[in-house]
Amino acid sequence: MSEIYYSVADKIFARFPDYARGVVLAYGLKNGGSPPELVAILREAEASLRGRLTIDHVADEPRFASWREAFRWFGAKASDFRASVEAMARRVLRGQEIPTINALVDIGNTISLRHLMPAGGHALDVVKQDLALRPATGDEDFTAFGSTEVEHPVPGEIILAEGQAVLARRWCWRQAVHTLTLPETTAIEFNVDGMPPVPRQEVEEACREMIALIERFCGGRSRFEVLSRATPRIKLSE
């Protein structure tokens, strides 16, 4: 991979100075269907969540409330758009099982449920330009998973972009088809989002847990870094 960088816009840290995005980088992976042992780990994470939170108290969970505040900041109505982790938690608390997709996706969902933090992955195999978490201009292109229609973000909404291609809309709401994690994916970057009250220490802990699961079930070589106000730019390379 040629030198590719990943940055978070200053405007985000100006509003949320203690926000931290853990970035897990893994290469040389063998992805595929999840073995029964990994599926059991995902089900354990679901059961653990049901043991500590109920659907009636989702609105009171501080880790979800902080994302609602962030979404309101860039103009997204909390009643219309929910952070991926809250949407997934609501499904689990209604008694549904999260479908098993493939090993890497299931690992991301496990970590997200364990820590109640968004944890979304993007295949690095197809990334050719710098990545940036930044406000949208509105001219970027986004094609959602499951769709062929090209849409454009709302100016000012927070997006993860590769040049003019949007990889994720509304910070941690919906992912594009472009960098989907597929069975043939051999390199990935996972974003593990820590918005206060989540401390940076827990972001790092979640990243280490994720690396342990990746190496256990997919092999390869893994490391992590943290994008923060002090370190708003990192290099995506082995």
C-alpha cells in the first residue's frame, strides 16, 4: 500500500475535545464465515447486554445520549437517525439476534455490543486515497449498502470520506457499499468510537480485544492507533 493518511477534522475536536477514534489496522487476513465458537462469542455479548440494559431504559443510557447530542450538533434529528450501536442494541433488547455475516463483521459487532461503542469496519483492499472524518460539502457521492442509487450527504453532516467518495454517513450511521467487509477481504481498518462518557482508556481496551479476536479467528498482523485532538492524523500502513 502506498502512503495513505487518515485524519479527523479540527472542527470535530473543537466541539468534542475528548472524542477518541480507535483505529484497528489488520493485514494478511483470512476472512470467511464465522465458526461456531465466534458465533457463540457474539451471542454472549448479546446476552450480556440484555442482562444490564432493558429496552425501556435505552433512552437513559449515557453512551447513546452522547451520540444523539453529536448528531443534533450537525443537524441530524435523533428520532430519525440513530448511531449504529444504538440501533443494534435496540434490536438485541427486543430479543432479536444479530445476523452472522462473516468473521470480521461479527467481531466488530461483538466489540460494539460489549462496550456500547460504534465499531465499524472498512476493507482496506480497495482504499486508494486518504481518509478523513470531516463535515460534508454536499458534493460527495454515497451509495448505501443494498442500493445502487448515488446520493449526496447534507452539507455539514459528519462523514468518513475517501476523497469525494463517502464511506460512512452521519459519523457512524450508515456505511457505503464501496468498502464493505466481504469474505475475500484481506485487510481492514476498524473505527472504534469513544465519545464521552467513554474514556480513551476504554477505547484502547476495546481495540486490544478486537485485535485478539481478529488474530484468533482471521490471523494476519494487527495494530491500533488512536485519533485524538493531540493526534488528529495517522498513517495507514503496516
